Amino acid sequence: MNKPELLAPAGDLEKLQAAVLYGADAVYLGGKNFGLRAAAGNFTPEEMVRGVEFAHSRGRKIYVTVNIFAHNSDLVELPGYLQELAGLGVDAVIVADPGVVAVARETVPELPVHLSTQANTTNWASARFWAAQGVERIVLARELSMEEIKEVRAKVDVELECFVHGAMCISYSGRCLLSNYMTGRDANRGECAQACRWRYNLVEEKRPGQYFPIEEDERGSYIFNSQDMSMIEYIPQLCEAGISSFKIEGRMKSVHYVATIVKVYRQAIDAYLADPAGYAFNPKWKSEIAKVSHRDYITGFYFPEKAGQREDYTTTNYQRSYDFVGIVREYDPETGAALVEQRLKFAVGDELELAGPKGDEFDQVVDAMWNEAGEPMEAAPHPLQLVRFKVGQPVEPFTLVRRMRR
């Protein structure tokens, strides 16, 4: 059985580094132009150089999103941008627009092209078409079932990539017109306002100002509000389907999200490949992915018989059982103290959990803490504040520091 690639999102350089350290085989990211996540941090050319060097030095790959649906004006600078990416040594570009595919194949024929999920590939005939255009990998539409994916695999000789975890969209494979119509922000050019998450009521034409809830709920109904996908319990089925790359959604998610989800999927994939016959799902993995911010988890379209409700009609609120309060930057083995960059206020007396790239998580009560000058502190209230406190065992840089919610 071929080892599937674990592909992680990176909205900025810190998230790229975390994804690599926590076990991703490859990372996908966007530059400042031509991608569909304008609100993500995205990468300057200098940051992309550093990201490529960091990943390649550890044997990992970098894919860059160039997946807008281009207008004529976008085509002016596109060839130069593609040449710049090729010069940086990225491993592939992720493209949706047929015109952009054509420009990429003509301008940088040596640079592999992966077809974005935005291209809505839902059948093997489409997959064959794109393979004939020189596309080396196809990110299949989220709307396919496991059986449909298997059929595509059997009929095409091209790499297949599928989303296995993260947010879903109510529009077909993410191609949404709602944001543009309501706000003028084009989701297909990277500026989605996430209008699908807003609260809606029904208004009858001759009764302006009278709002009728679509469900029997005085708060209204979130009729477009998709739940989140999680396939962590179905790693064997994903591997046996012949999927080349397991993709995690979330370039706009936190470093806590990226690191936690990547680590769990890394553990599950490795456990299965090491002993397929003896593989058993570890319930801990399910509790770990619940620690990050998420909506209710479902299996998307993989299993039609398990579909149930794909939308949450009651709330747009996220769930999480832990707060991300900091990240370890250094560890001093002589003093046993960790230098932690604060992300949310914590204080002396707090019981924290530390979760590193390797090994198990452990709990730590903060008995005392000090600022960079060595002065004692009672709390760390300021964003990105650097503080030290002693920990019960050695920790690595990029270890997550979190606190159970009460």
C-alpha cells in the first residue's frame, strides 16, 4: 500500500513551521496574489523563500495556491508570478481556472500543476480530461462519496487528493456567489465574507419588516451553516481508496489548530500503515481534535448513509474544550524552565497542558513565572508577552500550551 501524503495548511510562516514539525509531509500556502484566502496572513516572496528552505531541509514539500478564477487583468502579471514561484523551488502550484492551467503549462512547464477542488472534479471523465492537460494531481470535489472516489481511482492514472478534515462550504466545492452578491466581496478571488454563516429569517414580499423564522426558533435559522468534516475515524477506508494525499483545510486557522490536527492524523496514519491488520482506533485522537475550535464534526459526503444534517440550523458558534494560551520558544535544561510566548492570559496557579510535536501531553501547574528580566510575575496579560516558568519535563520549541475551559 502506498503511503498517503499528509497535507497541511499554512496561513503564515509560523503555521508552516508548526505543520512540518508536527508531522505534515507537505504544506500548502498562498502568496500575496492569485489565491483564495485574502484574509489569511499569506506569504511575501521573502517569507516563501524561508518556508521553502525550512520544509525542504526536512524533506517536506511546498505547494502554492494560484486558484483564483482569473479576470483579464489578472493575466497580465500571472506569468511573471509563476516564474517567480518556479525560481523559488516550490513543488507545485494549485490551480482552478482552465486559463491559468494553460498559462502555467506554457510559462513554467517544469512546475507541477495540481487541480484545485474549486474546479469541481466529480467524475473520472473530468479527471481524465485534466490529466490530458498535464495536470499531475487532482483535488477531488468534496461532494464525492468514498465509492465514487474508488471508481475515479480505478479509471485514471493521476494522483488524487481529498479533504479529510476542516470546514465545509455550502456552495459546490467552495465556488460561492453569495458573498459577492451580498457584500461585493468575491469569494472566487479570495475575499469571502462568509455570508453563509450569518443568521437568516424569511420575509414575505407584502409584509416588509416582518421576519419569520424558517425553523421554530426565535433566534432565526442559519440555513447555510455547514458543519465541519472529520475523517479521523476512517483512516483505513481512506488509505484503501487509493487517495494519494489527505488534505486538512484551514489556512485561516490558528497555529494551535494546525499543530493539533496534523499531529493526530500523523499518529493515526502511521499506526495504520505500521500494522493494517492489527490497527485499532485510539479514542484519544477524537478527544484531541475536540480541543481546537470547531463546529460539530461530520463525515461530509463520504458516506451518504451517514450524512444526516450537514448544516447546523441553530448556531454559528464554534466549540472547543481548551483555550490556546501560549507556545514554547525555548527550553533551558539547566533550570527546567520554558520560555513561552503568550497568546491568551494565564497566571500563577493555572493548570496548563503542554503538547509537543512528539510524545504525550502532560499537565503542568504554574507555581511561579518570570519575565525576560527575571522578575517575578503573577500573570501574563499582554499578547505575545514572553514569560518563563518551570515545567516537569523537557519540551521542544513549538510545544503548545493550553488550558481546559471551565
